[in-house]
Amino acid sequence: MPENALDQAGEARLFEALRHFWHPVLWADELADGPVGATLLDEPIVVVRLGDGVAAFRDLCVHRGTALSLGWVVDEQLVCAYHGWTYDRDGICTRIPATHGDNIPRKARLVRYRAAERHGLIWVCLSEGEPAMPIPEFPEYEDGAYRLIKIPSYDWACSAARRIENFVDFSHFPWVHEGILGDRSRPEIPDHEVTRNATTLRFELGVEEPANPLKADVADGKVQRQPSVYTLSMPFSVHLDQPLPDGRHFVLFLATSPVGAKRTRSFTWNARNYQLDPSEDQGFVDFQQAILEQDRVVVESQRPEELPIDLTQELHIRGVDRVSIDYRRWLAEIARGA
Ligand code: FES
Ligand SMILES: [Fe+2]
């Protein structure tokens, strides 16, 4: 086998198994009166508000295969742009304008998916059965003490698992983010436990960071942080709560969407309960975007683009890479249908 050969069959099973989970596909405020197209796990889908709910369908009219995302909404129903076939929120065709009478074939119904609006995002699950896990939690979204800002969504040419592993990889801070999140003269990673719960991996780690006015540091130099609490909700979301002095919290909620096996869209909320003035927002966005651009270059270079779930691929250092090891093991269980 070539040196970094991938367990192709295992990766394909994982890709298929991902249909059983909720994934974010759009910011909720991107979805106004009309339908919007998106791609999830290589499947073109259309998302639309019909009445007081959100519906998701395969983006394909059953008449002639036209993209329904070209259509529009009339009386809480979705109208196809080509011949006006009209579908209700269950995806059942209720009107074929060209026919006289009510001669609608029984098979005239769309492939419908589960859809939900939560945390300012639209989530979709492609499987017919119950989703394997609930939508991840983000308590600060409902907490009036926090100011929430969106980091503009971005697409990377990598798998969602590579993107998530990068977010929970601590030992790259001094190398990729020197002077911002780390220091090359202090590259060691403190020991940490990883706890597996029903749907999450939780771990805490306190790093030493360069002082940052966005985290209310006043002096220059380095700051030893209290442990940040990471909650990785399987498969592709992470909640990071970084406690700062005097009850301040810097929070990131990252929810990623597996557009395809090698393409990932990331949605990020940044929440804070200090420096609440909106004039401060842009500094927080700029800070995230500077870090993200440093990460993107490295992550998009990784081969294979998939995160190998076979632990004999790539090398893992006990202790340092603990989170990655547990994460990959869990993905392998999902691939096996466990
Ligand atoms: S293709 Fe949609 S109505 Fe004909
Ligand atoms: Fe990074």
C-alpha cells in the first residue's frame, strides 16, 4: 500500500453514515421569503420557509428535474419555476397548472428531509429515520448577557473532520499562530483528560497566550489562562468556553457542514459577556479571520483530505494527540454503524 493509503471503504461508510446526523446548511437570516439551495453530503437540497416552519427537499422537481431553488413561494407552498407545479410543506404536489381538473399523479411528491431552525442556523438531516444525535447545544445563544456576532461563513477544501480536528488541536498554536495564540519557546501541551459522554467529547485545557485586548488584557506579555472548556458534539460542532478574569467569557460555537467529502462550510458564532458595545464587534471578527486564514493554508494542504479513521494511518503522540485519537475512534464507530 502507498504510505498514506486511506481505508477507502471505511471512509465511504462514514460518509454514508453522516446522513443520520443534523448538519447546519445556512444562516437562518439567509433564508427569507424564497427558497435557497445548498449542498449537503453531495446532495443538492432546497430549503424554504413554508408557513411558520422550515422545510427541506431534494432540489429537484419531480416533473422535469428542475432545481426548485429557482422557484418561489405562494400561499405557503413552493412553486417550481419551469411549469408551476406547486408543493405543500410535506412535499406533496397540490397543483399542476397545465392540467384541466385535478389529475395529479400520486407519485408527484418531493423527497423531503428533516429541517429545523436552531441557534440562528438552519439544520438538515438527510436520513428517513430519527437523527442519531440531537442538534448540539449553544446556551449563550439564548442568554441575554451575551453579545453574539457571526464570523462570516467560509468554505475550505478539506473534510469536515479535518476542519474539526484542526479546531481542537492544541499543539499547532505556537507554530501556526505564533504571537497570536502561542509561543514557539513554550510548545509543550499540558496534560489533559478527555471525557466521552453520550454525544460529546469534553476536555479542558489552559494555555499561555499572548495578551490580547479583545480578552480584556491590559498589559503586554503573556497570560496564563484558566482552562478553556471544549465540548465537541459529534460529529462536527465544537463549543469553546474560555473563562477570563472577573467572570468574563469568550465563547466560540463552530458548526461545520460537510458539503462533500472534501469540501466544508463553517458557521461560527462568537459570544462574549464583556466589551458589549457593537463598535467592538469588528475587532473580534478580524481576530478570528486572521487566525482562520493561517489555519486554512495548513488544513487545505493535508492529504488525504479525509481524516483517516484508521489509527494506523498517520502518527499519534500519546497525551498530546489524545483528543484526535478519541475523535477518530468515535468516527470509526459511526462508520461501523455503532
Ligand atoms: S420541471 Fe418543475 S414544474 Fe415542470
Ligand atoms: Fe488554528
